[in-house]
Amino acid sequence: MDYLYLKWIDYDTNKKYVIGALYKKYDKYYFKLIDGYSNLVKQIKIPSNVIPFKDKRKIYESKSLFPIFKERLPNIENYTEIELKELLKKYNLSSYDEFEILKVTEGKLKLDNFIIEGEI
């Protein structure tokens, strides 16, 4: 099973901190915070409203991709068929799958310090 790790990058030190892990199984998405999440948040000062997950003991489950990850995907609703084919070709994918797109794009946004990376 593939895991994608939500990480926070400290751009001053270029250090990456793992926040939690996302995986997909049987068309459902699951997310779990790391065990030391509470201490990590204090250490790296992530704004508390940025991470929608609060319970480090819980495995969050959803039929659709969690919004914090979904917002990091291309907005394909506005893509033409040709543009979608070009996107898939660019990332060497045969079909559009949100999990796979996150994996290859790393979910980078210019708005924050998060990144999504595969196995660590």
C-alpha cells in the first residue's frame, strides 16, 4: 500500500517535518497524524486552523479526498479533453486519479509550507 506524507517545510532550515500519512484503500481515503503531532505543532508553530485533523489517535476516513489535499490538485473541471490528456502525459499516467496526481505533483502550493511526498 502506498502512503503519502503530509509534511511542513521550514524554509529557514530547509528541514521537513512529517505531519501525518494519507493512504487510499478500496476507494476510500484514510489519514492519520503522527504520534508526536501535538509537540510538533508547538515546535514548528503551524497555525492551529490549518490542519483540520486534531485527534492523533484517530484514523480519519472519507469516501472523497480530504479538502486539505483536494485543494492541492489541478482544477480539472475547467480542463478541456486535450488539456487533461496533456496533463496525464506529462505525469506518465493512464487515467486521472487524485491520489496518483498528488504523488507526482507533491501537492505544492505557493500559499503555504506544505508538501506531500511518497514513502520516507
